[in-house]
Amino acid sequence: MRAVLAKHKITRGVSPEKLRLILEDLGPTYIKLGQIMSLHSDILPKAYCDELMKLNSEVT
């Protein structure tokens, strides 16, 4: 996980798009977690939910 965070140069704060890219790099389990998180606008800001919704449409 550290390698992925280093690759994306994460030191503090993560934008919605960066979060989606990190989850994609971490693999299928994390993509599934992102898909679940996208449904929880009561927990995450709308911008994050909207970006994570893209994980649903990118599944092959």
C-alpha cells in the first residue's frame, strides 16, 4: 500500500479523482470498497461519491 501512495505522491489530503485512481491501483478488493463507499453520501461528500461511482461503470 505504501508503494501505491508513494506512486501517487500522497502526503496529505486526497482529491476525489486521486482516491479513485489509488483504489484502482490497489486492485479488485479496493475497487469493491470504493463501489460501496460511492453509495454512502451520508458519509462522504457528493464529489467523492460521484467520482467513486465511476468505479461501477469501469468494471469489465
